[in-house]
Amino acid sequence: MNTIAIIGNIAAVCTTAAFFPQVAKIARTKHVADLSLPMYLIFSFGVLCWFIYGILIKSAPVIAANGITFILSVYILFMIARYR
């Protein structure tokens, strides 16, 4: 694995893992009042586009990271809709 691939994999892990604490906190507290619905809508659409892009360029790190991040962001959107 070359340096570029290593950096890409590290970036994918970090940006995806960054969502787990927010998801865990929402699951635990059911508190979503301070979260921005427009931000998560735009973010989720962007992540979906990155996921599709990853499929088109056949990049496993882009596909995996954005697929997982999309699922997490949709969960947050669902929780915002449910608990607001």
C-alpha cells in the first residue's frame, strides 16, 4: 500500500469515526434540539454524492467511509425528526 492510499484510508477512518460519538450521545439522551436539520440534510446529500462517486471511480475507502457515514447521518436525521 502506498503513502497516498494510507493517507486516504486514515482520512476515511477518522471522518467516519467522528460520527460515532454523536450517534451514541443521541441514542443515549434522545436530545436533538441543538442539532441543525438543514446542516444534516445538506451533509447527508453530500455524503451520498461522495458514496456514488466512490462507486464510479471504484475506490473502496471512499465507498466504505461514505456508505457508513451516510447511514450514521441518516440515523441522526431520523432521530431529529423523531425527537423534535
